[in-house]
Amino acid sequence: MGMMQRLLQVVYPPQCVSCGVPVEESGALCAPCWIETPFISGHICDSCGTPLPGSAEGDSPSICDSCQQDAPPWKRGRAAMLYRDNGRRLVLALKNGDRLETAPAAAKWLARAARPILADGMLVAPIPLHRTRLLRRRFNQSALLSAAFAAEVGLAHCPDLLVRDKATPKLDGKSRDARFDLLRGAIKAHPARKTRLSGRRVLLVDDVMTSGATFTAASMACLAAGATEVCVLALARVARDT
């Protein structure tokens, strides 16, 4: 650590990214917040990252019933935490509370979750926001996460790989079928970025995965533009009780 960094830590001591109490290093959670954060580990669906009961058997990846019945267009997926308790608070603090300092910390959690699905030469890109929503929010939280994550794992990042031409209402409270209907055709490859997609493996990043409708629309846009494979990564996963 350089002299300037040490001086800054004296003047501005590191704080927990969740509750703000002092911690030993920047971008960390305090012990109580760490315990309250439902990080995902153990037996999970290799396709969508949702936790599964029991333990993995053999070397074959486990796939949840939902992904077996309706296989998503992406190949593999992971999430860092469940969207509940402190996981939900962290996402909402970044998304609606302008807590942008959450992104560098989240990049480390995302990197740990994504390790099994990373591949050399992957292109990292965020789920896009429609321009009207971007103007209201002033930033795309998924782009902040994807940029920090790409830097953390040393992969190429393209923040405007995809565009959201179709404005859709908020999806909160919508059924699974309604989400898929609303997002059909809403996301496309940026016309000027299609050459970066051709023949590439792509890793899409979003803050929350619920039904998978947004990742489905984005994955289909990547594949239609020539990507050879798509994987997905969410900071938080809405999971059914198991």
C-alpha cells in the first residue's frame, strides 16, 4: 500500500459496504453483515445458479427441474448470492440508493461465483437499460458491476455490446409468462458492436436474475449476432424454496 493510500485510510477509514461500520479493508463487509448475506455455495444448478437440495453426485453438472423442462438459450449460469436479507439490501443500495462503492466489492463476490464458468477470451457485457430509464437513474448498475468484474478477472469488457430499443414496464409482480412476453425482442446487438460478437464466447452480467426472461432476451440477441456461446452471471438470484 502506498503512502497516499495509507493517508486516505487515516482520514477516511474503510467502512462496511452494507452498514457503514469501520472495517479493516475497503470494499469489505463487517462480520454481522457477512453472516446476514446469503452467499450461494454448495450444490447448485449449473444452468441458472439456483441452490439445489442435497449434494452433487458424480462429475456431471446438476440441472434444476425448471431448466430441464425449459432449457435457457445460455449454456451455464451463476449468481453470487440470494436475493433476500442482506443480499436484497445490497442490490437495492446499488440500484436505487446510489451506493456505487458496492460495485468493486461485488466484483470480488461475482468473480468467486463465476470461476467455474470462465473461459479465456470471453467478452463481458452488461444487460442494457432503455435510454429513458438510464436518464432517470443516471447509471446502469449492471454496467458498473460488469466493468468491475471484468477488471477483477482480466477479461475484455464491452459496456454497449447490447441495446434495449423497446421500453418495458417494471417487471416486479409480473408473472413468468408476462416477463417473457414483455421482453421478447426488446434487446438487440448494437449495430456497431456485432463484429466483437462474431465467434466469441460472451458472459452477460446483471444485478438480479428472477425468471431469466431478461437474460433469455439478451442471450438470444448475442447468439443471433454470431456469438458461439453465452453464459450468464447475476449478483443476486431470486430462488424458489427448496
